[in-house]
Amino acid sequence: MQTFYLTLDLKDDPQLIADYERHHQQVWPEILDSIKESGIEQMEIYRSGNRLFMVMKANSTFSFEKKAAMDATNPKVQEWEKLMWRYQQALPTAKPGEKWLLMDKIFSLTEQLNKNV
């Protein structure tokens, strides 16, 4: 199982943030199906202020390229992404067209402790 950690910002507006959270309480079934079909088995999104943090666990069939290709041909996913972009904003380090950015792991307690064994 692969684990990915991603981040993205929301527009810093309390009403937009509340609306975004409401949408995520009832995600469209087609979006849930698309996520599962891509090989993603678990996904969680956390928020602090307007910063989002996503944890994705995916099986060996998953790749970001495969997910992007699937999404590009799925009108419902395109509709969802357009809707979500009303609330989201790219991080300052994002390249044009990038939304969710992969995060780099910089610390692991387990790895540190194992180095000292």
C-alpha cells in the first residue's frame, strides 16, 4: 500500500470554507466511484484555517498519471473539480495548473529510533 500526503489552500473566506466542508459531507457518488476505481482505498482531508492536508492510501494499481487520465475523460469529475476550484487556491509554490501538491516527509520517529538501535 502506498501512502501519499498532499496539501492545498482554500480561499480565506469563512463562508466559502463552510460551503467547501458542506460539499465534503455529501460527495457525489460518481466522485467516490472515480476515487475507488483509480486504486485509492482510503482518503482523508484535514483542515487548519484555510490550509488542507490530504492523506491517501492507494493500492499498487494507482498512479497520478492514471488518475489524471481517468479524470480528464469523466464529465462528472470535471464538473466537481470546477465546483471545488471556486473554494480552492493554489499554493504559492504551485506551478500553473497544479492544485494538490505532494508533501515531502522530513521526519519519522520510527526511522529515527531505528537508526539508534
